[in-house]
Amino acid sequence: MKNHAQLPDIPIDKPVLIAGPTASGKSALALQIAERDGGVIVNADASQVYACWRVVTARPSEEEEARVPHCLYGHIDHDAPYSTGHWLREVVPLLTGSERPIIIGGTGLYFSALTQGIADIPPTPAEIRRAADAMSHEALIAAVDAHTLAGLDIRNRTRVQRAYEVQATTGRTLADWKAETPPPALPLAHTTPLVLDAPRDWLNERIARRFDQMIDMGALNEVQEMMPHHNPALPAFRAIGVPELIAHIQGDLTLEEARARATVATRQFAKRQRTWFRARMRDWISITPTI
């Protein structure tokens, strides 16, 4: 992505937030702003925190990371616990660093926690997490209260499991905890918040090309190297494209079948992201991406 329509004036003394669906060009926009005006690019994408995945999650390349400073990319082991709370604790010190942060990603909950606050929920004990990992998605949904479920994307197992773990750990619902949310670390009014509103057909064409590009760049080898550690209960192994490539490596899918399934899964994920952003980021500056 070379440029963006209707890009507003961006004060150099305010943090920049860039949200948008997968494949919408967020990284290119962040790089453009950082190289023009300065700043450190900070990851707000839940899949891009894992050290094992660069290609398959479309993390910035080593060349891009060398052009401007990048933080919170690829710094978490595949089996390490990592939640919105972990991310927020890591990002807060960067808000007062020597370079203004340009925070970019597709994980809406990270931005909500940053600009609206997050409840201080106790950590989940290992035994409860193991029990939750072993439960089916449907069982987790059935165990979470209706009030909490109403505010979740119930197709996202990670979010549903988190709600279950909070309930099992504390005896209180996630909705109750959220009702006691403290003030935000970075109020939205203190930022330049941009959300990429990518046209559906434009985005779908980019998504269709993405899998082939990832294969050309070594995604299959990346996943193959992690096969000895494969655990489908871990969030790292649920990143889009990973289950499909694992199924191909195991002989259950042809590469073309894996490509088709990964493309469909990515489109469905992007649709959920667009719906979430439009519903919850109405106060953000909407940007229409262009090629």
C-alpha cells in the first residue's frame, strides 16, 4: 500500500493508533508515518506476538524492522500465557518513552483495554487453564453466563475460554469484572486514532493473494519446524493459516485445499473484525485504504 485516501493531519506529539482488518495495509501505513514523522511501531495483534510465526502471521519483515524501531513483535514463546492484560502491562511503559508510539493491530480488545481501561483480574491458575484447554468450544460457551456471552465474539475460542477461566478462577463473571474497570492508560482523546475501513471486495482480493505469498516466503517451512511442539489447545497454533498448513503437513489436505480453507477463514475473520470496528470505533478517524 503506497498511500491512503483522506489521511488527516497527524500531530507529531500524540500517539497514533492504527486499527483495521487483516490484510488492509496497517503495517505499510505505520511504516509510512514512522519514516515521515518519527516514532516506534508497537504491535497490537494477538497472533504477531509469537516468536515462532513471522511469515504466517504477516509480521513485519526483518528489513522493515530495521528501517524504524518495532516493539512487542515475536517476543513470546509459543506456549507462554499471553492475554490482553499482559499486552497492556507491556505497552504502558512505551507511552512515556523517548519516541512517540504508533500502535498498530487488528486485535480490538487490545485497543479497548488501552483507551477504555481493563479490569485487574487475578491470573488464571495452571490447573484451571489445563482444564479449559481440554474442554470443547461448545462446552466453554455453555459454561459462560449469558451477560458475558452477549459481549463476546462467541466464534472466537480464545475470548470464550478467557471468560470461562475468569469465572472459574474468581467466582465472578467477566461482565462483572468489566463493570469495575479503572481509568484507561491512554484516553482516546490523547491520540490520533485511525481505523482502516477497507472495502470488502478490495480486501478479499488481497486476502486471496496472501496465502500464495506466504507460501512463497516460507510459511510451510515455518509451520513444519514447529510440528514437534504442536498443541491445538494453544492460541499460537490457532493463528489463521496454521491449522490448515498443519493439516496439509499431516496429509489430511492438499496444499490447494489448505489454501482454500485458509482463505475462507481469513475472510470470515476480517468480516468479524470490520463488524467489531464499525460498532466500537465510531469515534475513530475512518480511512479508506488505496493501492
